[in-house]
Amino acid sequence: MGTEMEGKFAGPMPVRDFLDIFLPLSGASRLRWTKNRLSKFEKVGEQTSEKQMYKPLVRNSYLDLYYS
């Protein structure tokens, strides 16, 4: 599968740019990207495998949306 997917992706891309481009909040109020908020999502990219990324992504997304 890795060979089949080779050349299909561009990156790495900053989280903020990714969200603005692929998940725009048209018509909704935008979140302010504070240092604290950015640091939470940067931890996702620090993981060594895709599987390890899921837990911090979901945890930080949930906490950020409902408790900020």
C-alpha cells in the first residue's frame, strides 16, 4: 500500500493552514489560534505513527471545542 500511495500526498503542512484550506468555517465564528491551542494540536504531529495520532487528535479536538 505504501508504494501505491507514493507521490499522492504533499506535506508536511502546518495544522492551521490545513484546517483553513480543507475545513473552512464559512459562516461560523472562527476559533482564535492561541499558543495553547496550537501547542495541543502540534502534539498530534509529534507522534511516530498514524495510529498514535488518533488519541491526541480526538482528545484535543473534544477538549478544545467544548471546554474553551
